[in-house]
Amino acid sequence: MWAFLKQTIFKIGKDANFLSFAGNLSTALAGLFSYMILLRMLTIHDFGIWILFTAPTSLIDMLRFGVTREALVRYLSGSPENDKKYYLGSAWVVGLLILAGITVILWTVAMLIPQALKDSGYSLFFIWYPLLGLVTLPWNYAWSIFQADVDFGKIFWIRFFNLCSFLVIIFVAYLYIKIDVAMVVFIYIATNLATSIFCLLKKWTGIQFFRRIKKDKVMDILKYGRYSMATRIGSSLLKGADSFIISFSAFMGPASVALYAIPLKYIEFIEIPLLSFATTAFPKLSKMSMENNMDGFKRIYYNYTGPIVYIFLVIALLSLVLNKYFILILGGVKYLTTSPQITYVLMVFILYGMLMPLDRFTGIALDSLNRPDKNFRKVLVMTLSNILGDVFAVFGLHYMFPSMPPITILLFVALASIVFSVIGLFLGFYYLKQEIDISFSLIFSKGFRFYKELNKRLKNKEPLFQ
């Protein structure tokens, strides 16, 4: 019994899905601890400047790597070895050209209105982001290469070193010395530089193929990347539009934004395992698509989507039972006692979370089949539907029913999330069935069969997801 348990733990520990999950979890925890330390170390003003440095950094990184990462993963997954060199060389050139354009814009603005940027708190971002963007390029390309190779062990260590080195340095600084926000930015740049130097020394980045560039490979990356970049932006708006629209209502106020942030955090938590599975499934599906192996494509799609749907069903059932404890842990007693109806908003988000695997893997399948345009259309429709629903809930309902309390309006905002999820789900399956013969019912039957045969797979040392 002990030998079997030890063997099972060892097998799971080497599984790509587990390593991807471990990487995403470590990222979330390191980010949380860093946030808590900086909140205590910096003044309120300096912490605000740090947020104004990291928030636009995340958005621009989404734009930059949205163009190259998904495209590289797809083309490196199924291309001949010689073509891979040209895709890597072309991707490096595309990445540097995008960064050069961003640098010109940021530094031009910094020279034209330096005082306005300083007064608004954006001066550190406009001056130092180009350097940060340059030093993060190598380790991000290493990440793309390892994702295409389904080598999530190396990705885990890249992310672990990058985040934990920053966490350790600022923790030591918090204990022994006093530093300002500018020094925090320099530490952040330095830890990213150290990560990239390590990847360069290990020859993981593909920079040695920099001169191997072909026009058709550049066009492949740009054609695919423009849609994946737009999809990333749309997905970001899906998560951020609710709070943004609520904040514009004088009736709702900042307190409503704070209340809504608690159930929204639930979605961020459950996205960690979903993102991990999606990250490992994408290169496998892309490889099957590039090889025109549609039977293998459908097998992988069912073997991922089916089991994960049941995992999220269990998470939802547990969350419904423990929803009050989640609010207590995250927000404290004051949120639950001030507005106990927030539990109903969280319940709506729990139901929304049940639909997320079906939607996410439909999008991954479309991207893998080289139809990022259809995935973008799906996300665009979902985003517009969500925004219209939010505007109606926040402004329309208040206009029609002035006495309706803010918490009830928040409930309708959350319900809009379910509506746009259902819309996206049906639209995604419609697009997917245009490309490949996929059965909705098989997702559930294959998922049930996965757990029925799980013990047998573990005993026979078979891959859990294949």
C-alpha cells in the first residue's frame, strides 16, 4: 500500500498538469506575500505609485506576449526542427520591434510632459518600463519554448526563481533597511534581469537563432498573434469591466466596488487550476492539429475537458457550503455583518465558475485549430454582452427602481456574468463544430469514464491526460 501511494505521489509530482498548477499557485502566493510586504513597507503614496507601475506593466506585457507567445507555442509544437529555428528568430525580431515602438512612445511622452507624469504618479513607469521590457524578453521566450515542449518543470523553476528572488529581497529590506518605491522598481528589474541571464546561460531562449528570420514566418506570427492578443485584452475586460462600470455610478460608490471584489476574488482563485490545465493542453492540441490528427485532437480535448468539468462541479458544491467562510477569511467579519446578502452574489459566481472549463477549453481548441479569429469573435461577443448587462444593471435598474439597494444591483451584475458565459459557451461550440465534429454529451461521458478508470491508470502507470 505504501509503495503504491509513494509511486502515485511521485507520478503526480512529475505530471505536467501538476507542475503547471504548482507554477501558477506559487505565482499567486508569491504575488500575495509581496503585496502584503510592500503594503507595510511603503507609504500610502509610494504604494500607489507602485500600483501605477505594475498595472500598466501587466497590460503592455499582455499586448507584447499576446502577439508572440501563443503563436510560438502553436508553431513550435508541430513544426519541423528547421522551421522552429526560423519561427524563434522571427519571434525575437517581432518582440524587439514591438518593444522599440513602445519605448519610443513612452520616452517621447516622458520628455514632453515630465511634470504631469510625476504629479500623476506615472513617471517611474514611463521612464523604466522599456528597460524592464527588455530584460524580461529572454525568460519569457524560454517560457514559450518549454510550454511548446510541455516541459513545465523548467517553467516552474523559472517562475519560482523570478518571483521568490524578488520576494526574498524585499522581505530582507523590510526587516533591516528603509527603501522607497524607486528602489523597489530597481529590485524588480534586477530580479528579472537575473532570471533572464540564467536562461541565456542555459541557452533556453532561442536567441541564438536571432538571424534566422523569414518573412512568411513573421507574417504567420503576426497573423496568429493579432487575434490572440485581442482575445487576451477581451478576457481581461471580461474580468475588469464589472468593477469599472460599478465605480462610475455615484449611487453605488466605492463601497460597492469593495463588496463586489470579494466574490470576484473567488473566480481568480479557481482560475489557477483551470489555467494550469489549459496551459498544458494547448501545445498538445496544437501538435495534433499541425499533424492533422483529428482523432488525437478530439481524444485530448475530451480527456481534458470532461474530467475538469467534474472537478469544477465538486469545487462548486464545496464552495456553496463554505461560501460564508470564504468571505470571512478574505474580507473579515465586517463585510459579512455589514452586508450579509453578499453571500448571494458569491453563489452566482460559484455557478458561473462551473461553466468556466467548458468555455475555456472551447477557446483553447479554436486557437489550436489555427482559428484564433473565431475565438476572438466569441470573446468579443461575451465582452460586449457583459458590458451591456452591467450598464443595464447598474444604471438602468437604478433609474427604474430608485429604492433598489446596491447589493441587489450587484446581484444582477453577477447574473450578467452567467448570461454572457452561456452566450459564449453556445457560440464557442457552434464555431468549434464548424471546424471539427465535437459532441457535447461526450464531454461528460468521457469525464465520467476517466474517474471510473483512474485507479487502473495509476496502477498501469498510464498518463493521466493524453
